[in-house]
Amino acid sequence: LNVTPEMRLFHEEQFGPVLPITTFSDIEEIHAAIKRSWNGQQAAIFTSDASGEIAAPLVDRLSTVVGRININVQCGRSPDVFPFSGRRSSAMGTMSVSEALRGFSVETVVAYSASNEVSAKVAAGVDSKSSFLAPL
């Protein structure tokens, strides 16, 4: 259940059928792990804190290093439901001039299940507290 930094699985980007799960004690520990990684496809945040106090700082830090942030939902395949995006060594290739220009933009999907009442409340809290999701 708890994948640790000593394990090879912790450092390699997974495409299934393995689901690595890691627990952290505070946001600084998460931030340190993110800074050490070259992967940047998706991250999942699981919380019941509807205020946004817990998830919003994570969304803010993850928004520049992963292409999709999932709130109370597992990482999903793209582009089945949402557009595919990635950062760092994940999805950095370009296939055309328009794709190359997209490399200069920051596209991130924050996903949650609207039919799950707790997730919808958490998303509303994150929306009200996150700097990344602030209107331009």
C-alpha cells in the first residue's frame, strides 16, 4: 500500500496495471518529492476537507508540474474523458507547429466527480482558495 522513495516504483511513471500509493505527513514532504521527480502526467489528491485549506496548496504546487490533477478520483486515461496533457518528461514531444506553441502554455485539468457530494464540496473549497484557479 505505501510505496516509499526506496522503491523503484516510486520513481517510475506508471501506466498500469499497478497503482502506486504513497502517504506524506505534510505539504513540504510532497513538494520535495515533486521537485525530485521528472514525471508530470497526473496526480490524485484524496481528502474530505471541503474548506479547500488542505487541497488548494497542493493544487497550486502541482499545477506547474503535472498536466492533470484529480480530486477524490483516481488518475484516468486521457483523452477518453479530458484532454491529454503532461509536464516534464511526460508528453513533451510535439507533432506540429500548433503543438509546439502549446508547449509555451500551461494547460492543467483539475478533475473531480460532480456526482459525489463530498468531492463537489472539496472542489468548491479548492476553487475559492487556490491561486492557480483564480480568474485572469
